[in-house]
Amino acid sequence: MEIKAKLNNLILSPKKVRLVVNLVRGLKTKKALEQLAFANKKAALPVSKLIKSAIANAEHNYELDKNNLFIKEIRVDEAGMLHRWTPKAHGSATPIRKRLSHIILTLSEIKDSGVKVAKKREVEAPLSLSEMAKKETSSKENKDTKDSLKKEEKFAGNKTDAAGRKGFVNKIFQRKSGNS
């Protein structure tokens, strides 16, 4: 059983990533993660994340044991380039090419477990447009009744002075909210 994981457009040059990838090629996943933990390179973190992601895919999708996996193939390909400029003397500029990498990882089992198919996902039945419209109208009706109840509570809670008018302070604070 082979499990694949991919990391696209890593902003590190492929040459630098290959230095780290060569450390873990062909190792068991546990050994590879230990090796990457002590590698003093910037590419070690994304590569270890990719390996952990592939292990999680194997455990979740195929129910494989993580101790039974090794790195069968790991490849670093060149991706696009980010073009930047740096200023130089006499108003000129020099290009900076920030290279990107794609990393493709394939894990395989040490001892074959016999599992060949990913487990089935249970998918909910799709909703028709008429059912969605019914749900929206019922939610709008509920919202309208709640809003009208809130307005009634607001007006019932207003304090008035002896002449039956709102107090000066209430008038000031409610002037901009539109509840005057």
C-alpha cells in the first residue's frame, strides 16, 4: 500500500530542500522524524510536517499502523519563481529570484497488511433547492418574530419623567441609534 502526500510552492530553493530530503530518504517514519528534529536547516520543519501529514493520512484513510511505514520515495521538484528587485547604485535595480519547491512524498508499508482500499466515507444526501428555500423562509419568520418582541421590550423599558416625556439623558444617548 502506498500513501502519497504533496507540498506545493514551498518558498525555499529546491537545492536547499534536497539537502534535508537526502537525510531521510529510505528511513522508517519514526527515525526520519527524529532525524529532522535535530537537522539545523530551515527546510526541516516543512518536510517533517509533510511526513506527519502522510502518516495521518495513512492512519485515517487506510487504518494502517504508523510504526509499519517507511519513506519509499521523496522527491523535490522546482516550482515557479517569485521575481523581486533590489535597488543598486545610480538608480538601477538588480533582480532577485526567489525559487519555490514542490515536495512529493510516498510512504509504503514494511510488512504488507493486505489493505488495498481506502475506507468509505458516508456522504449526506444532497438538499434540493426547494428544501433550502423552505428552511430559509422558516428561519426568516422566526427572526422577524424575535425582532418584534425585542422592539416591544425596548419601548416598554423606556423611563419617562413626570410629564410623560423621555428624560434628557435618554434622549441624548438614543438620538443617534434611531430609537427616538
